[in-house]
Amino acid sequence: MMCGRLNPEPMLTLSLRLISALAVLTAVLAGAQRPPNDAISPASTSTTLVVRDVTVVDVEHARLLRKQTVVIEGSRITALGPTESLRVPTGASIVEGAGRFLAPGFVDMHVRLYTEGDLVTYVTNEVTTVRNMAGDSTHLDFRARAAAGRLVAPRIITAGPVVEASPLRHPDNHAVDDAGAARREIEQQRAAGYDFVKVYNWMAPAVYEAVVTAARQAGLPVAGHVPFEVGLAGALAARQSSIEHLRGYLVELLPPLAAVQPTASFRDRSVAWNNIDPARFGPLAARTAAAGVWNCPTLVFSVHEMSPAAAHARLLSRAEVRHLSLRGLPDRSTERYLAGFTDADYAATQRGLAAQSRLVRELDAAGAGLLVGTDSWLAGFAFADELELLVGAGLSPARVLRMATLDAARFLANRNYGEASRSAVTPIWSSSMPTRSPTSQTPDGYTPSYSTDGCFAAQTSTAS
């Protein structure tokens, strides 16, 4: 039986407080693996899985559908309806869902994957699809093994090597200094099997145009930064599929005589948010919506990378850190892009989040698309932080959940982000979007577990 519309606050609570996933069920529906034999009903060799008598979180209409049964055949949801009337296929494996919640899997639209351990952190936090923003052959291997069920991982949509003008700012980036080089690079990335092209800060307008044209001919979307010389107007005119981090708006938000201008210095571009002209938000948001360009704000990037020393120390001491497969904890003193930052600059960067939050609200009000992404060294554990920051920016909890699920699915499907996007992220109500099921947690937060048997057993009630 469908319930009426409700206050969406409990839905956010489910996502932020009850975020320890039924990891194996997530993996099953993401195509990663079958659950252990002792976690479900005896018919465990069946390819049909039934979640019975569960509460389904309808992110499209901001409501809870209680006492529902969901039928999954292979990796596709084939039926959803009231438990009292939906017929369960004979021989299906049964997961008892009474007292549990089932929702679409989260999509993190801005990640950097380094190790197989990173992949586990996303699945554990119910992120069932990721968009990797800087790729190489390692990520193609991750994607293939995940799709084949040989790697516990979210579905992976990956860029190739980041493209920019020389000299390269990162050794893994690829240089494109003229139109011919741009066409050759895009063809190589298409042939290798990457899903989209990421552009960076340094690129001449003519080369950017060549990249966009070649990528469009190759069937590859273009996403990333707004190159300095191209500017926001150029990115909107090119219909760049998404703009990352909001920084591409700074030049048009700042008055000419502002104390800090958005130069190539990352310090200046971070602190400059404190000098914007609020009257410019609305027109820029309207232009963005008219162009059909989406934004991935990644507010959490500024918090995780550029908090003052005391707050950063608290971040490094979070319990989740011990589960990361980092090559040592982040050392800001060795990061070239943070050179020149003082603790006062870090504090100013945090104050500047208020302006970024205002821009997010204005974009949303104008109807411009928004995506949830993290770009954090905390990997999958950063996702809940970004959800909280977006709610803190003034978006409703229900709106943020929709951004993190259904909106991401539609963005990927409508912009041809590779085979994984077409097969993985359609809404739960229609066919194949992977799902998650939160578990009960203490008020102090969740305790992540990497024992898949334990995660699954804790969520599965005894069949009656």
C-alpha cells in the first residue's frame, strides 16, 4: 500500500545516520557477487532474488512505499509491488526486508580511484556507481573486472587521461597543444574504451573547440574544469556536459576591483569566493540552465583538503581513516597546489563555502542540473559528508537524495556516458538501478564493516 507524501527529513536520516550498507546485496545488484549461502533462504542457487516486505524509498516522489516486495532476476529489477498481492516466483531466494529500507544506490560523480581498496569503501557506503575523473589502463581493468563480477566494486564510468596544454601539471595528464593533437588524443581515448573526456585548466580556446568537436564525433561527453582562456561563456556555448568544483564561475562572479582575483594561483581561486557579487548569481544560473550544462559542486573537497590545521587534524583522526588503502595520510606540506596557503587562508576558504552554497541554491532554483561528487582522499567515506554539506547549503534532504540517485542516472543515460551508464543507473522503479538497504545505527554514527557475511547476515531476517 502506498503511503502519502511525507516530511523528507527521515529519508536524509536514513542516508546519513544509517549508511552502513547491506554490502552484499548491493554487490549482487551491481553484478559483483552472489550472497553467502547462509544469508538467504535455501534456494540460493536461484538467479532470482526477492526482497520481501521491505520499505522502498521513492526518491522521485519523496515518499516511502511500505510493505513492498521487490523481485530481482539476474541484475534487473523485474517487479515491485505490495507484499500482500505481488506473487513471488517459485524457487526464488528470499531476503526478509521487514523493518528495513531499500533505495536506489548512490552515484558519486567525481572520484579518483587509486587502489582496489578504494573501490570497497564506495560499496560499503552504498555508492554503487562512480564517475572516475582521471583514468588509465588500471581503471579500464577495474571496470572490466567489476562488470564481470570478479571484483567487489561499484560500477565504474571512467575518463581517460586528463587533457591539458603543455607543460603538464600532472605527469599522468596528456598534452594537447593544437587541433591535430586534440583529434589524435580523442581518437586514442575512444579506441581504448574510455567513457568520457576530462579537460583541465590550461587549454587554448581553439584547442578546446577541437577537443569538444572530436569528442562529440567520437560519441564521448566532455566534462571537467573550465579552462581559464575558454571561460564560462565558452564552456556553456560548447555544452560541456558538466562543470566540476564551481570554480569556473569565479571570473564572472567577481567585481573588477575585488581584493582577490581568481588568478592561476589555487590559493587565490579558493579565497576569492569571499569577494563575489551576489547580484550576479541569478543571471549566471539562468544561463547555465539554458545551456543544459550540469554542475558537480564537490563542496566536501574544500572541507577535506583546505580546513584550518585543528579541523584538519580532527579529520585525519576519524575512525574511517584506518580502513583506507592510502599511501600514507595526506601531507598538505608536500602538495604543490597548496603551496602558499596559510592557516588564515584555509579559514578564508571555509568562509567562502557560504558563497558556493549560495551558487548551488541559485543553480537549483534556475533548474540547472546538479550532481553529487566528492573528489576526496576519504574515498567512499566522504559521500555522506557531501550530502550533509548540500543540505547545509539549503537544498532539501529529499532533493539531495534525488540528486545522488535518479538525477545522476538521467544525466549519465542522456549524455551517453558509456555502456556502464546505460545498464546500471536507471531508476529502481523501472528496471536495473542497484539498491542499498540501511541498517540500524547508534546515534553516534556508523561502524563500517568489511565482512560481507556479517553485513549481509545482520540485514537478513529468518524466513517464516
